[in-house]
Amino acid sequence: MKAFSYQRADTPAHAAAAAAAHPEAKFIAGGTNLLDLMKLRIEQPAHLVDINRLPLDRIEALPDGGLRIGAMVRNSDLAADPRVRERYPVLSRALLAGASPQLRNKASTGGNLLQRTRCYYFYDTTQPCNKREPGSGCSALQGFNRIHAVLGQSEHCIAVHPSDMAVAMRALDARIETLSPQGAQRVIPIADFHRLPGATPQQDTNLKPGELITAVTLPPAPPGVQLYRKVRDRASYAFALVSVAAIVDSAGGRLRSVRLAFGGLAHKPWRVEGAEAALAGAQAGDAAFKAAADAVLRGARGHGHNDFKIPLARRTLQAVLADASPRS
């Protein structure tokens, strides 16, 4: 392992300043992804800033009825919080579908958003990977790409984002609060937080150097049934081939509003607001569900081994919509 220096931060401002002072610094919280990457020499930070002691581990009610989730809230605590289970069950279910109880006990809210892809070639340092070494090529394009993207990919990268939590938060229109090394605060809608690969797949998010996630806020819970369905190779400790977070408000067999977010399909949690708008006011049924799937998967393209994801995503979406919107 490459040698690195280490320090504990006492305040968010101290943490951000410490990271900015070292060009190759990384924040470490639970470390459930970062430490694995360091052992494999994929991540080689020269300096680690430990943020575990920061007072960012609370879940607070907001005046408008929403929630503010500190960046250091552990995934297991977030999933078990009574307010989350009652008002945002899609988030609780997504969290419980991820990893194992041991990892959820360590993984933090901020860290979950920042976890890196599980592409086989990203983890294999003997293979070219533009995400790991920009300009080296994408081995997955012509390699074994069963888990890879069918939407939003580029000729430089077809990796997918692995987080279950982020998919649910995308459906809930979460907002990410950050602090810069200069002390500036900003709020990033989750739709703008993660990036598509384009020509710079090494950049997973739109965070700036040294910028620290301090919290995630959820607006008041939307009306309707909330479901999270994850299709994977085995029942535990497996990443999604396809996942769907759905929030469906219906009455009398007619859809009033629908929110849909997808995991396992793209470099970021995928959402097509146009498909949701087309469903609003429609009669719940096979025709409407098929139209929604057509809109979501427009432009989808497989790369051989992952061609099955397109019909799988279609069937999963239609099944979730059927479960969430009883017909008259």
C-alpha cells in the first residue's frame, strides 16, 4: 500500500480546509468503498481526512415537513428511522436492499453518494480503464459487459453507478448540501450531482476539490404508493442489474402523478421526467405502462452481454407500475 498521512477533522470547515491543503487528499468516513480501492491501488490518496467525529450524524425534521439527513448518518440508522419508514419508505427499502447489515452499519449517507462503480475492469489494474486512467481506453466496450450501462453511456465509459440509496433519493428530489474550503455553502439538486461519463468518465460528480458533503435534504413526502424493486443475481450482497424506485399516486384506476428513477442502467441514477408527465392523468393499464417503458428506454443500447437489461428494465418497470397503481 502506498504510504499516506492522516488527520482527524474537528469541524466541517476544518475538514474542507485540510482536504484543500493536500492536492491528493480524500475524506474517509465508513471507508467501506475507499479502503478496498486503496488496497487495490486504484485510489492512492496521499492524505486522509477522517470526518467520523464531525457533528453530522443527526436526522432533523424541517419546518416544511421534510428531513435533513447529516452526511455521517449511517445507512442502517437512516433505514430504521421511523420518519423515513413512514414518510419515505422507498428510501428505507432501497437502503435495506444494499450491501449487508455489517456494511450498512458503517456506510455513511455522504459516502454512499460517492461510492465508485463496480465495473470489473475498473477494479482490474491490468486492464485499460478510462475511469481509472483517462485516455487508456474502455475494456468493457468489447469485454464482458453484463452489468454495464445501456443508457447515457459514451465511447469512453459504459460503467454504472452502484448506489441503491441514490436511486431512491433521485425519485424523492433530494438536495445535497456542501461546504467549500473557502467556507461557501451550496445546495446541489441530486439530478445535477452525478455526471454522465462523456469524455471525462473519471469525474463521477460535480463536486469541486475539497468540497465536503454536509447533509442531504428531502422535501415533504410526495403523495402515493412508494416502491423499490431491485433485480440482481442473488438475494443479498449484490448490485442491481436493474432497479426501480417508483412513487405512484392514483385514484379510481387513473394515475394522478408518477415518479420513476432507475439504477443499474446508467452512470448516474436515471430519471426521465417526460415519461412521468406522459403518465399523469392516464388510465392505469398495460397501454400506459408500455408507453412509460418506451419513453424511459428510448435510445437504450446494449453491448452484447448486457442486451438483456433492456427487456428486463421494461418488465420490471411495468410490474412495479402494476403493483403501485391498482386498476379500477
